[in-house]
Amino acid sequence: MAEQRGEYGVAFLCRRYKVSRSGFYAWESRGKSRRRRNDEELSAVIVRIHRESRGAYGSPRVHKELRREGIHCSNKRVARLMREHGLRGRVSSLYRRSTGVHKFFEKTGNLRLEEPLPTRTDQIWVGDLTYLRLGKHWRYLATVMDLFSRRIIGWTLARKRTTTVTLRALKRAIALRDPKPGLIFHSDRGIEYSAYVYQAFLRSRGIVPSMNRPRNCQDNAHMESFFHSLKAELTHQRSFTSEGQLSATLAGYIDRFYNRKRIHSSLGYHSPVEYERLANA
């Protein structure tokens, strides 16, 4: 009635809905309920968290962030308020294509199948390479992840899919972490990783190579999951006009958001950097 009073008038609406005019004015004078005021205050925080997540978080992660800020409410309430404000997590169905024929080598097995989950940083790293569209062309992103914390510790963007780009990402990870000999590095069996120059560099640093089983991309599921998140949250249905723009956008997502702010359910709803800090405390 309050929304329609300007068009129809209070007297008509009271007759239509069978309420007294005194009752309507008494209701109006009471103002918003305490519950509604609390919803509006909570909604403001939810909108901020969703914006700071770059629109990536759905209600479960927003709910966890609220708890981290000392705000306790139900996940159902968060989901309802997000629906009322038209907020939703950025999720899309993405499928990774093969852009070339891989050469398989039986000499390097999957050591991850024999190893327990890492209990500290720099025990197992994983690497992979994916493609990103730049106008009518492709650019190739190579990344290295520490499996313990899911932190991206090295990445690089290049015009060609070669061993040079994967090796550059690995060298950046080594420069950041300086791992001890015995570190396991796992990848798929693409030529960018199985090439002699790459394998020789691994062994020169005391790094033990490990590779997917033939025709089994699930062996590197953590990297596949990262690329899915990156494309769904950052590049899906978005165009880039220059390599500088794409590179700067990736730096913002990987270095400032994914590593430092994006919470992971597998890490107890901590970010990778925060998880490492807690583990090393």
C-alpha cells in the first residue's frame, strides 16, 4: 500500500485491502522493523564483500567472510539477501581444449600417486599451461603452484606455446622460494614440460620430475581447478585490447586477489598467503 498510495490514494487502498485508515497510519508511523534494519545493515556488508571478491563469491564464501569479520548469521539469510540485491557468484561451464598433440614419455611416472599430501611448503609444486584470448589471437599463461597452500608462486604470459614460457614461470618460482633439493615438480606430459631442456633444468636444481599418467588430466586437477576459476572469475565473456591490459589484469587477479584474498574451502577458508603464514607460525 505504501508503494501504491501515490497512484491510488490511501482511502481507496484501505477499502481495497479491507484495513482501516487509522491502522495503516499507525503501521506507517512505526517505521521499519528491527529485523529489516538489521537486514539492511547486513546487506551493506554483503555487497562490500561481494565487490571486494570481484563478483566471484557466492553465498557460501560470503557467509565465511562474514564469520571471519565476527558477524554471525545463517547461510540461508545471506543467500536470501544476495538474491534480493541480485548478487551471485561468477560461475560458468568451461571446457579446456587441446591446442596441440602431446608427445608422451613413459620414462617419467606420476610420483604424486605414491606421495602423501604435502605437510609444508615447497614439498610438491605443480605446473601447467593454458590459453587466453587477446582480440583475435591467443596468449599462453604458464603457472607454478605450491600444492600445500594452492599459492601461485610463478607465472608468465607469452605469445608462443614453447618450453621458454614454462621454464620462465619455473625460474620465477625458484627465485621466490629457493627450494631445497628433493622437491617434486608435477606437470602434464606436454612437450613444454617433457622437453630435454626442461627436464635437464629440473635435475640440475635437484628437483624430481613427475608427470600425469597417459590420457589422465585429472592427475593435475589442482592446476585445472585454478585455470577454471581464473577463466570463470576473470576472463569469461570479457575482451582485452592489448597485451599490457591482459598482463596487468592477470597480475591483479593472481598476485593481489587469488593469492592474498580469495578464500579456499580446502584451506579452511583461508587465502593461500594466510594459510602459509598460519602454517609457519
